[in-house]
Amino acid sequence: AITVEGANAVIDCKGHTISQITSKSAAACATNPGVDLDPSASRRQMKNDCDLYYQAGIILLDGATAINCKVEQFYEGFLVVNGGEVKGKKSEAYGNKRGVYSRFESGTIATKISDV
């Protein structure tokens, strides 16, 4: 739904919720979309089987940060690619198949989760 890219990029949701409407439970989705964010057969199948338009609520790329964000009803609440940070006491991932999912395509970049 939202993509934030770059080491200096930050989204502060101030405790607001990002969600999608679905007729099914995203947390119960059994179809894996694979690792590719581009359209693929497995991603289309996941969207059809699970009634999800978006795979991830917030995508953090290359060191981006999300602060005080609540995400619900996605396959991945927070999808972190090549490092990033989910922080804030008001950050939550609820009703997603995966709350925070990290994947690394290059280097040894860290994913951080903190309440500060």
C-alpha cells in the first residue's frame, strides 16, 4: 500500500492504522506470494486465494523507517527489503500473515525493531 525508500526516508503514521478491506482473514492465508514484488503467477494466486489487493501494508526499502504505524489485513504488515527500522510504542502489526518480514538482496544491512 505504501512504499518508503532510502536511508533518510521516514513515514510517521502518528498511531494511525493502514489496512485493507478483505472478505477473508489475511492471517489465515495459506498461499505464499514468493519473494518477488513484481507481478508473478504466485503473487496473483495469493491475491486471488486470500482476497488481498496489496501484499504488504508498508514496504521499507534500503534503510527506510516507519514510526508509530499500525498495519492490518496484509500478507506482510511491514515488508523490509535491504534493511530498515520499525519503531515507536504505537507500531503494531495485527491480522497479517507475517507481522514484519525482512529480506536482504545485497550486503549485510540490519532490520531494527524498537519501541523508541
